[in-house]
Amino acid sequence: MPVIVVANPKGGVGKSTIATNLAGCIASRGHAVMLGDVDRQQSARTWLSLRPASAWPIAGWDVAHDNIVKPPKGTTHVVLDTPAGLHGRRFDEVMKLADQIIVPLQPSIFDIYATRDFLNQVLAHRKSAQVQVGVVGMRVREHTIAADQLKAFVAQLEVPVVGYLRDTQNYIQLAARGLTLWDVAPGRVERDLQQWEPLIEWLQL
């Protein structure tokens, strides 16, 4: 049962966008997926409460007594969203669980430098060298200086860029209804689905 962790020390970089849509993608392929949230605010649980019964089923992952718990039998995939400032015991717990780690990163020089130290920490604390770590460029407008800076930075890392996702209202509008790209007609979000293909291939879903 693969556990996919979405993490970055900064807030507002798109962790929940990736986590919820990734869970939706996995569910649309007929897998029993569980979406967990290490954040005390439980954003994932709030999103799940908005999800209509007609959508692909995604189970919630409860966190009891401030500890991360193992999902029940029958779960085939776990997607774990994490809070900003993940550190200490919770960081160690997440690293022990993770089989694949996705780090969303915006094309901001401040985000880039903050994330560099975090990536080094992740690489040093993952449970084994077999744990995959990949960066996803978020809200990236191609042919801009910011996008070029992001690409140049990532080229120096020991981790691959596994996708770039554009800045679009589609994610905001769908999230407000507990939905993902995979819950609506493909023609409405065709460009966005195409951007997800490299990430899905990297995850081997």
C-alpha cells in the first residue's frame, strides 16, 4: 500500500490542491484511496465533507490523540496532506510512512530558498533510498523569469521535477464543491488533465 506524502514547509503553495486532486485521480481508477491530513486544521476533512455522494469515493484518515494512525485494511493507496512548518516528531512520523514524497514549489525566490533546506532534510530523513522524492512546480507561467528561475534551481537538486501545474480557477471552483479534475467532464479541464500526466506516470498509478 503506497503512502504518498505532499509536503512543503511554506503555507499556500498548493499542497491541498495536489493532495485532493491526487486522491480523486486514484479513486477514479477504482482504487480504495484514503486522504489524510496531519494539519490540526483538518482541511482535508473539511473538503471531504463537501464531496457529493455521486463523486468517486475517497475515505478520510482520522488522526487520533494527536498521533498519525495506520489506515484500516482494504485501503490500497494513501495520500497524506501536511501542514506548513512540518517539523519535529510529526516530520519524523511522516518520513517513516512515506513511500513517495511530492514537494509543491512556486516560482518565487523566497519559496525556492526555503524549500531547498527542506528538500535536503527530506532526503536525509526518508526511511530508505528507495523512497521517491519529486518537485511539482505550482502556478507556473511558462516563458517568465520566475519560471526560468524555478527550472534553474530544480536542475541543481538531487530530485526530479515531476510536473508543472498552471494557475487556474478550475482548482478553486472544484475544491469549493469537494470535487477534483476527475469528477467533471474531461473536456472542461482538458488542459489541466494533460499537465497531470507526467506526475501520474512518475507515481506509476
